[in-house]
Amino acid sequence: MTNRFAFFALVLLPITLHAENWPQWRGLNGDSISKETGIPLEWSKTKNVAWRLELPGPAGATPVIWGDQIFLTSAEGDDLMLLSVSTDGKQLWKKKVATGNKNARVSEGNSASASPSTDGKHVWVFFGTGDLACYTVSGEKVWAFNAQERYGKFDIAFGMTSTPVLHKDAIYLQLIHGALREDYIVGKVVKLEKATGKEIWSVDRPSQAEVECKHSYASPFMYDDGKDAFLVTHGADFTAGYSLENGTELWRFEGLNGPSKFNPGKHDPTFRFVSSPGVVAGSIIIPTAKRGPSVALKVSDALQGNSTQREEVVRWSTDKTPDVSIPLVHDGLVYMCRKDGRVFCVDLKTGEELYYERTHTAQHRSSPTLVDGHLIWCAKDGHCTVLKAGREFEIVAENDLGEPITASPVISNGTLYLRSYDALYAIRK
């Protein structure tokens, strides 16, 4: 009996070691890197598909996973929904959180663009309407409020798409849009108790940004290297770090919209940020927009106050940037994908460009995920490219679902999950 138990323990051990939750957008550490192995690199609408679940409507929100539950948001006509799905592909429950869904441009996005987050006991959702809510994992509402009613009406052309950050016992929001106060634009950075929704602090984020530049579609990210911890916000022509304790602005970096040392072109009034910074211990990779630059900052004692003119805080800058997709940093390399599918890879320390190559030609609006030495990028037409990670460009596989995708790939417990506008797919061997 003992030997039989030991045998089964050894058989199950590799699965247990490599299984992982995906609790919020971009995973456990906010970097879109999975430690799992054995994920299929090839799939189609039928190949390596464990199941496909039809969804009530389109959305760009990336699903999150804890244990055997998947949480995702969706539009359903005018309604905005939170769904729970089991990892065997069965819908467990569906709740209407808000109404007033709006589509952006022609099927480019809608009010269900921010991704949910979970700690295994509760799940938090935020919609472009400003509705922020907390539910138990069994679908019971805990609290809810509307951020526009609490912090002011949103003035943003294509809707508020920023995904909140869940960190320890708090939720952090960046609300960067076109609200006016006297002679400057005001954004808000907010910290809430995750258990109650009660405000811990909220601070203004002043800017001189104009026209579309004042509208940020990016999301905040947590920098925490075990020594320093702060919230990174991105929008209205600059990037800034905020104290987790009281919301004090610790540093800011401007000059991203020209003319400046980093962007010699003229100031562009349509220069709005969509892509969010890539955060890794010791560095922050700042994307911009259109033909703007990418800038890598060093996290050090010099990064404080207005650091724009301090050469010692800049690791490197490039003359190109992703417009939507977020930089992914792994093993000393930074991978970035432009909206037209061209991927460039640079050395994290030096900024040396190692390659600049085209993948699939359709528009790319999702961010990459790295697993088992490979990067997965999905285009809006449902074509997903698998690249081998490393200093040389190598396409390993090209897979087509034929359904629109703007959500990012998610990996948990041996399964790759892909959310299209039509359905949720579970891909595994």
C-alpha cells in the first residue's frame, strides 16, 4: 500500500509543481510569463482543443483563473456581465454587473475591456462605464460603486479600458482622461480596500496634455523587487511612480511626446497611450505611441522627482514602439510587437536591437505570453504566431482560429486559454 501511494505521488508530482493560477491580467507577477511546460504549440479550431464555450458577446478582457474556476467579463447586448466557467468548459454562473455597453469605433473594443482579477475567494471587475464591483467566487455580490459618480465623469474618446491592479489587500486604479480643473488636466490615482471598496487614498495626477494626449487607455502596474515597491502609471504624455502608502508621486518621466531628446519629432496632439509599461526588477520599459520611442528606465535612487533630464536613469531608448501590445521582458531580452505585426527584440542592458521582423500582417491588439521558451502573439483576425524565445527570430508555429481576438493568452494547469470575441477555447494535448 505504501509503495503504491509513493508511485502515485511521483506520477502526480510534476503536474503539481508546474500548475499555476493566473489571478489577474498578465499573470501572477504581472509579466505574462508562465512557468508551466508541455503546452501545445500548434492548434486550430479542432486540433488540440479540449473544449470551446460559446460566449454571450464580444470583449477584449483577458480571463483569469484560480484553481478550477475561470472568470471573464463580456458584453451581452447593452448589459455588462461577469461569468464563471469551470476548467472543464461548463458555465457555472453569470451575473449582470452593469448596463450601458458602448462599442469603440468598428468592433475595435467595448466597455468590457478591462480584465478581472481574483484571489481565489473574491473576484473584482471594472467596466468602461465606471462600474467597479466585487463578487465572491460563487457569484454573490460583496460591494459595488461607480467610479464616475465617486471621482468625476470620464471624458475619454473610446472608453475607459484601464485594468485595475490587485496587490495584497488593495486595488489600485488609474483614471487618466480629459477632466479639467482650472488650467490643467486632472487624472486620478486611487487605492481601495479590496474587501470593502473603501477608499484608502486618492490623488490628482496633473498634466498639461492636450487633445487626445490626455486620454490614456493604458493600465497601471506594480513594481515590487522586494526592496522598492510603487505603482507605475502611464498616460497624458508621461510615466510616473506613486507611493503605495499614501499616493505621493515619487517620480515622473516626461519628454515622451516630442520634440525632446527621446522623440525629436514635433508634438503630436493624437499621441495617446494604449500600451502599458513592461515592469521587471531593476527596469521599467516605457512604450509610447505611433512613431514614438520606447525608453528603458533604471530603477535606482536617482529615479525621484522629475527625472526627465537625468541621464543616469535612462538605460536606453529606441526609435520604435509597440502601440497596443505590452513589452515582455525575459532572460535579459525585451520583446515588443507593433500593431502591424512586426516584432522587435532588444537587449535589456544595452538596448541593442537584435531583430526587427514581421509576423502575421493583421492588426495586433493583444499582448504576448511566454511559456516554455516560446512567445505567443495573437492577431485580431484570430491568427496566433508562436515564436522561439531568444536572440534570433524564429517562427515555430502559426495557428488560426478564424475568430477575432484582442484578449491575451492565458496559461493555467497545463492548458492554454484563448478568448475570442465568439468563444473561450481550452487548448491542451
